[in-house]
Amino acid sequence: MTGLPLLEIKNLRKSYGAVKAVNDVSIHINRGEIAGMIGPNGSGKSTFFDCSTGLAKPDTGTVKLDGQDITGWSLNRIAREGRMLRSFQKTVVFKSLDVEENLIIAGQMFTFPSLWSTFGLGRMSRQRVSGLRERARELIKMAGLWDVRHQPAGNLSGGQQKLIQFASMLMPEPKLILLDEPMAGINPKIIERVVDTILYANKSLGVSFLVIEHNIDVVTSICQRVIVLDQGQKLVEGLPQDIIQDQRVREAYLGG
Ligand SMILES: Nc1ncnc2c1ncn2[C@@H]1O[C@H](COP(=O)(O)OP(=O)(O)O)[C@@H](O)[C@H]1O
Ligand SMILES: [Mg+2]
């Protein structure tokens, strides 16, 4: 553990044709931090995530995780070796498996390549599954899914599936999670649950976060620092209470 940032991104650029989606953005995320990223639609937030997590290759720039240069690594390698995960706006769960099975499989994802080793025989495997089951149950309780833990995920509401997806991301013990609009399209009760689960993951499990979020109440209540993108560039960054007062930020949102 050093003063080195957990994630350090320098001079990232990505163009799609004539569109400079991300135009020379540098940011860092500190260990233990929950940082927010905001900006009008089309300002480059998702593209910035894509280039940071290996889904897209940046045109130029460097991505360092825990001091290691991971620029150009694939999404899977970054998840498995770097332990940096990201979510997408679309919710993805194994619909026919129950809640607990969903989490256990997520926990296996980066260690065993085959689903069979999760549920198959073998002493090592069984021991490992029982460890994963314990962690899964802890997270299921935290996410408020205890009463439905044996139900197929496909039978549950969209909000509950979102919680399953989020709890699943915590199973492989990530260092850093990038969330792309986690609160989009979910009701206030589930928003509260997701917020609580993020805070629990941060405080009790030591996971750091970078969260793209339009819900400004959520941003101000969980983020220690907010980074604002506008037209592919970093407009400003700072404390949430300063950012929401900032004239440049207001103008960016008004299209001024
Ligand atoms: N795969 C792609 N192909 C072409 N253009 C893209 C692609 N992804 C993003 N863009 C363009 O890049 C710009 C930034 O988009 P995006 O990163 O999705 O912004 P945000 O997430 O802030 O809404 C937009 O003009 C968008 O149309
Ligand atoms: Mg987006």
C-alpha cells in the first residue's frame, strides 16, 4: 500500500470517425475512494469507461492499475488479472439459476474456466464452493435479497436483478469497480439498496469505485470527488458540493 493512485489514466483519446469521443482526458482514482463521473449525454463518459477497461482500444494514452501499465489489455484480462470490473447499463443475470447460484458462478468466473468445476465433485472444489457460498450469502443479505435467494433470477423484478448483478460483481473480490449509470431506470427503494451496497463494499470490503451517475443526490451522498466531462474533455473536478455550484458545469448541462 503506497500513496500511488489505484487507477491512473493519462492523456486518453478515442475518436470515432470525426467524433472526438474522448479528447485528452487524464484522471486518477485513489485507493478506497468512491469517485463520480458526470457530464451531459454524449460527453464521452461511456467511451472513457470502454477505453479504461479494455472494451475499446484508446487511440493514445496510458492506463495504469496499481502501478502496472494495462493499456491494450482485453476486458477479460483486466477483470481477471487486474481485478478491475465494470458494469453496463443493461442488466445481465443467469435467469434460470437462483440468486445464490448466480453469485457463486460469478465468484468462480476468474478462477475456474468451467461451470462444471463449480457444481462438480471433488474435495477442493467442494471446499471452495462452500467458501464462495458463505461470501455469496453475506452479499445476498446486504443486497436485501435473502428472502428470494432460492428463486430463479428471471422471476425477480428488474431492480432485484440489478442488485443480483451488482452483488455478483463483488464475488471475485475486485479492487475497483466502474459503474455506468447504475441507478438508471430503477425505483427509489432499489436505489437506496444499491447505494447501501456500494457503501458496504467500499467500507467493509475495501472496493474503490468510479461511478457514472445522473442522479445528483446519489453523487453528492456517496462520492468524495466528482470528475466532469464535457465534449470529450475534462471540464473540472472537485468536491461534489463545489461541482454542483460550478458555473461551467451548469452551462455544460444547459448546452451553453
Ligand atoms: N462505438 C461507437 N461508434 C461510433 N460513435 C460512438 C461510439 N461510441 C460512442 N460514440 C460517440 O462518441 C460520443 C460520446 O459517446 P458516449 O461515450 O456514449 O457518451 P456518454 O456516455 O457521455 O453519453 C458520442 O458522440 C457518441 O455518438
Ligand atoms: Mg453513456
